[in-house]
Amino acid sequence: MSDANKKYYFTQIDQEEVKSFLSKAVKDKQVAAIWQKGQDKDAVEEFEILGFDEVSMRLDLGFKASLLAKITGSKNKDSEILLKITFGSLYIFTTSILKFDKEKDYYTAIIDRDIFKSQQRSNYRLMANRFIKIQFKIDNEVFDALDISAGGTSFIVPTEMKERFPKEQIFQGCVLRLAGVNYTIPEAKIAGTWDSEFKDGSGNIVAGLKIGISFVDLPKKIEEDLFLSINTEARGEELRKKAAAAKQG
């Protein structure tokens, strides 16, 4: 089976390419966007990339903020962060811990985890199961979803709800829940509906309608947070399958 990362619209890059990108970021005086998973887009902080040590994989960062904010310090200090650096039409991102070096008066992040580069998207879809729970709130009601990708989701409703979810209908203020985290979906469109079946509360198979959802203009930060969560869940699923196969063998 191929690496789950390669099914996504980001590609994991090797250490030599990481070093090349980060060295270029220093040379070009690039800016890193830093935030915590689940934060509002207004909470994103910017840091000037001051230096990069290839041996320790340490990135030195200068906080780009007002004087008062610099005195107060980054709200992301000592926290698990998402870090993104843009290079023209592509960008790279990873996770790390943001630290503050009091002696040198700048921030640091060790880049020793998986790092990804954006590329042309594909529509890898993570399926729900007893380990992976996905829920979608739409029209003020929460449904158990069948699957999730960074572009959309789907769920099944009783056939009597057909008129409630007509194709092309736009819903605002939706919420997706994956791995215990809520992701705000500003707009969602009914991409399609298909006849289906599901089990009712008594375990009987009854007629239903599968609702396909497409996320509309999903903000970049939410898309990236969602990708990271999907990637984590996909890896966990891959490990469970390997463990089950090894046990049977």
C-alpha cells in the first residue's frame, strides 16, 4: 500500500529538501506564519526567519509585531504550533514547539518532524469507522458522517428529509468534528444526493438518502488544520491495519 501522505494534496519532503527550503527562506528573508491548531485566523502570528542551523535543524525567528505585543510575547510560546512558509505559488508547513531564547531575544523552533510541500490536489477521502468518528453539523442538526476530505464530506438521512437538502443548496455556519476538534465550515454546498440505505435504531435496514457535501471557499488555515487531522487519522488507520495483518500472520 502506498504512503497515506502521498494520497493527499501535500507531499512529504525529505531532509535534504527541507534544508534547501529553509536555507532559501533565510536568504530571501521570508516570513513564517505560526498558529495553534483550531485557532481563529486572526490569531495567526508572523515571524521573520532570521537563521537556520542545519545540524540542530533549529529555525531562528523574529516576532513581527507591535512594540507592546513584542514586550508581552507571542501567545504561541511553549505551545504546539503549525508553521507555514510561502515560496511564491507553493508553501511548506510542519508542526513544532515554539520556544523563546531570552539570551538572544528571539524565538526558535526545531524542524525535526514531518514537513510537507503543497502540490496539485487530489481527493483522498478518509472513511469513518469505529476508531474514526466524524460528525457534521448543518442546518442546526448534527449527523454522523461517512467520510471526510479537505474538500467535503457525506452523510445519510431518512428519505423524508429529501426536500431539506436539495442539490446546489448553500448552507452557512456549518461545523465539522474530527478527532475531538471542531472545524468551522463557513459555507457548504449540497453537491449531490443518491439513494442509499442505513440501519435504524432497531437495527433494521431502511431506505435513506446519501448527501454529498462540498466545502465552499474553505479558508486556508482551516484547510491546513483539517489536512493535518486527516493525515494523523489516516496514519493511525494504516498502523491498525498493519497490526491486524501481523496478528493474523
